[in-house]
Amino acid sequence: MYIDAVRELLRKQKLVEGLVKREAGPHPPLIDAVVEKQQFAELENFLSKLAVADVVEILEALPPDEAAMLWQRVPPGRSTDVLWEVSDDLRDRLEEATGPRLSETRVTVFELVAGRIRQNPIKGRKDLEGKKPIWVDLLNASPTQRAYIGEYYKLDLPDPGDETDLEVSNRFHIEENGALNLHSNFLLDRGGKSRSIPVAFILHREILFSLRNEDLPVFRLQRRRAETVPGYASDCFDLLMNLYGSDVEYSADSLEDIYKTLSRVGKHVLSETMTDEEAASVLADIAEEEDLNGRIRANILDTQRAIVFLMQSRVLAKDNVQDAKQVLRNIESLNSHTAFLFDKINFLMDATIGFININQNRRVTQLTMLGLVFLPMNILAGMGGMSEYSRFTEGIPWPISYAAFAFGSGLLGWLTYRYVNRGGLRKARRAEGK
């Protein structure tokens, strides 16, 4: 029933497009655009009401040209689920006609073959058959993909973004079927902006399942090492320990970047002068590094809890326990570095605020000096403006009297400035002598 309705819609679209092309009018591109929008909207509305299985059945039944035309009207949010269900030949034809639409989604299976780990990308259901993985990595997987892979391996695969608000006590637990669930945060420091990306790990039947919604440098490094280094990992626990170890290494690299930034900022802060604009820029840099340092500390603490949970669960082999202890020692060393950086950040921030206060005090001093200079002038001006003292200038031409008054006021202000400035110089010399 659905296939007949879709064919009728496609037939109408081809018919209308042919009529528009043959129609001679003053504005054929505008008419063509309006007609195409109407036809596209009708197709999209019809497809939005169908289930994924129905869309797959229709695409499989249509000829290649009509399937490619219909595929362009499938919403991007459902294209991943549709491509997961179609056959390999149809998937290749659709991607060849319209380009790949799975760039944000990647499901990879890692198998241990002759001591080396080989990765196999999974594009459809059939690709899982015959595989004996030790690691299944799901990047931005759709609900359909998670549901099918979970059903295939007899477990429930959650969305890592839904478990961000879990309490710490619920992030690490063992399911009734014996699966170990861990929820950890991994650092992503890119372009000067740092974030914590949640990653869900499940250890079940000697397979490590990792679920995340964003690509991470730690996982790219893990894939590269797993392919190039022989004997890099012998089981799923080795892979998990290596992932946590790589995360600690990545955090250490980020701490080195913080050291470099604070060293550059420190040279600027400890200089003789600093304007308010420079101080504002320095404070922004310090605040950014403080945020990154705090995020690193929180992430390695989260990693420490996950490793302690694994050790307390007594699921690690002897070699894995040694690796876990080494990762914990590395975390302890990073904790001391983060504490030192917090102290350095506080010192630089206090010094920068001190420069701002010095600049503010300098302005207040200048205003105070200006007020002292004009204070005698204001007193004389008030006295000279009183009517009872008008006899002071009686008989003197007003140009002469006003000029003498202005000269006397200026002289008095200059003498006041010299007297106050000399007192400040004496205090400075006394301070240097001490």
C-alpha cells in the first residue's frame, strides 16, 4: 500500500517537473522552485508518518533512480536508522548518488587477530555476523543502532548523554547479568575551550562496549596504538586500562599547556607597569586556565573512582591490577600539580588585582592633588565675590584687579602643588632609606 502511494507521488513530481520545463514564462526558475517545494513537502510529510522498516521496504522495492530521488527526501535525523537497515548494495547506491550521510555516526568493532587488534567499521546489521570482538566502540550511535547491538549481544546500551546527571554512587555498578557499567568523563580541550565529555563503558562477556556522542583525542590515540603496536592489549580489561591511562596522559599534556600560559602571564604580571586593559586580558586568561585546571582535577578524580571500583570488584587479573596501580600513581602525581597550579593562579590573580588597585589609587591621588591646587583659588574667589569686600578693589581699574587676582590665584595654586609634591618626595626618600 505504501509503495503504491510513493510511486504515485514520484510520478506526479516527474510529471510536474516536465511540464514546468516545457512551459515558457517570464519567471520559470521561480515557478520551478515553488512546484519543487510543494512536491518535496508532500513527500517529506508522507515519509515522516512511516516507520523506519516501511521506508526501508519502499527503498528496496523502488528502481535505483526513484530510490535515489526518494532518499533525498528522507529527514537527516532518520537517515542513519534507514541506512542501518538497508542492504549493502542499496546503501552503496544511495551513498554514491547523494553522498555519505553517516559522517557523524561510527560503529567500530575491534578483533584480536594473531596478537594484533584489527578494527572493522560496521555499517549495517549483517556486518556484525561472524565477528568476535573484544571492543565495540559506538560514536554518536542512533537509538536503533544501540537497540540492535544491545539485542545482538544480550545487554542494554544506554545513551551516554542521558546519564550525565547520575550520582557518583550510581555511575559504577554491576548488572544482574554480570555486566559492569561505568560512566566516566573524558577531557576535550580543543581551540582553547575545554569540556567534559561523558562516556559509558560496559564490560560484558569479555567485550568492552564504549558509547559516546563526540569524538575524543584519547580514543583516536587508542585506535592508532591498537593497530600499530603488537600486543598492545590482550583482553577488554587491558583496553579499558589503556584508555584510562591515555586519558591521564592527555590531562598531563593539558597541564603542561597551563604551565606555559601561566608562565607567559606571570612575566606580564610581574612587570613594572600594567594598564587596566592589559589587566582585564590577564584576568580572562587566568580565569580560563583556572577553569581548565579544575576540569582536569574533576576528570582525573572521576577516573580514580572508576579504577578503584574495578579493583574492589575483583574482576581484574594480576597484570591488570598492576596497570591500575600505575594509573593511580600517575593520578596522584597530577593531583599535586593541579594543587600547585591553583596556588599559582591565586597568586597571579591577586597580583593582577593589586595592579588594578594601584592604578585606581594613582587616579585618586591625581584627583586629590587637583582638588588641593584649586582649593585656595576657590577660597579667594569666594572672598573676592563677597560684597562687603568690594572696597579691596575700589579705585582700581577692573582689568588690573582681575588680572592681579588671577595671577595671585595661580601663584597660590602652584605654591600649594610644590609644597604637597615636596612632602610626597620626602616620604618616598625616607622609605628608600629604610
